[in-house]
Amino acid sequence: MKKVERINIIMRYINNRAHFTITEIMREFNISRSTAIRDIREIEALGMPLVAEVGRDGGYSVMRNSVLPVVHFTGNEVKALFIAFMATRNQQLPYLKSRQSLTEKLLGLISENQQEDLFLLNQMLLFEGTNPNNPDLLDLSDLPHPMLEKLIQLLLLDSYLLITIEEEKVLKTYPIYLMHLYREKSLWLIEGFDLMEEKKQIYPVDQLTSVIPYPEKKRLSRKKIMEKLSKQEEVINLVVELGPKAIAQFKKYHPLKVSLSYTNPYQTTAILKTFIQVDKPEDLTEITNWLLFLGGDIKIKEIPDEVLEGMQERLGLFCPK
């Protein structure tokens, strides 16, 4: 590691710690005591306010509420940042409007030689979804859902939300505790705990029409939510293995708001594990019909007796007497 690069990394290292010693620097960066002392002195000369602490266990601490020196990027760090921008340019990610200003600030921090390297990379590298005739072009389909940024801003303040989803041209409202916001197969999905149904559900962001904080007086504590989820995981009652044909059917329609867990890198086999309620006749009928809809490319590992009986009854209707 070059000296300039090492000093830059040491500065970031010590700035994130309330206290450090020369021995820790020696061990962390595999350098001698004399080298560590020289590096600390150079860092002080650059303007980082270090306070020496005397005594047997003495060391250094960084004076807080002070301005750090200008950040210096290595050539590889600059390329890594720039390529990350390029790779995500034509994906449905939030804060796309900030991408151009970030790029301009990055270019303003680096040397002319580094700028030339980035120009060449921009000319040569093309990623999936990029228009080769105009790499900077963003199609309408590349823009994120307009509610995505609002959702993220709310999440930074509160995880208890009241969301409105449009399902088959009907608006439905769900009070949820949001657990994860993730992107899968070009779709943004919300994994949340439904505070009314008291179970985990998956909601597509593309169908989101409104999101607001959920009133505090109606909330369950996070501890209680985790306890309920833990109990539900223990009583999983439907386990199904799906082949490629069944996976294709699953993608066409699935009433269960769960995701498949793929069991090979080619995503041609998968497993579905969930808990289904069997005390509601309409839900029982829907699940029975859906499992038959998946076709013969499934292996049922675990299933409630009520659902199995419903499937056998339905199949019996098609058998000649």
C-alpha cells in the first residue's frame, strides 16, 4: 500500500473511534512503531486535531466538532464509484435526480488524468438495459415508482405505516410494520407485518397509491411483532417444491403474498414455505384451486388435511365414475 493511500485510510480509521493507540495502528495496518508515529505526525500536520493522552494506557483521541481535511480518493476508488453509478444508471432506483450532481462533484474532486480514465470507461462499458447509442438516456420504464422516494423518507422516521394498494382497480388499506424494502426481478417489494391480520405479507410498491404514518395508539410493539412472527414460523403448514413449469404458473398468479426461495442458480426449482389459514371457507377454496392451477410440476411436502381433502374432491369431479 502506498504511503498516501495508507495515511488516507488511517485518517478514516481513527476518525471513527473515540480513542486509539499506536499499538492498534501498528497491528491494524501491519506497520512498525516508527512508521505509525510518523504517519500520526503527518496526519496532525494535515490538520486533523488529535489530542494526546499521557499515562500507562495513554493514546490519542480526535477532537470532536472539527472539520476533517479534504478526502483524497485513490484511482481505484474513483473507478469503483463511477462504475457503480454506471451499472445502476438504467435501473429503477430511487434518487435518480441526484445522480448527475453526484457525478459532477466526483469529477470536481479528481485530477485531469483520472477524469480522462472515467471518460474512456464511459465510452467502453455498457451494462444491461443501456442504450448503446445514448448511454445517458433513461427510458420512462427506467424511472422508479414515484412513491418510492416518499416511502424511503418515511422509513427513516418511522416503520409503522398505513399504506394504500390498488388491487384490481380497488383501493385497499393496510396498517403495517415495515420490515424490509427490497428489489427482486426488477420489482420493488415491501415485506411487512400486517397489524390487522397479524402476519407477514408482501406488497408491491408499483401498486402503492398512498403511504402515511400509522397512529401510535393502534400500534403493536416491535417485541410483540417479533414474538408473533416467531410463533407463525414454528407452525408453517404448507411446504411445496416447484419445478420450472410450476414456477411459470406461480409468476402468472399467486394469492399468497410470499416469495419463492430458489434452490438452484438457474432458478428452475424453488420451494415455498408459509402458513395458511384453513378456518375460512373462501380462503380454503382459493388455496385449493391455486395449487391445482400450479399443475403437476409440484411436490407437496406438507399440507393441511383440509386443503388436501379439497384437492382430492376437486380431482374426483374430473374422474369418470
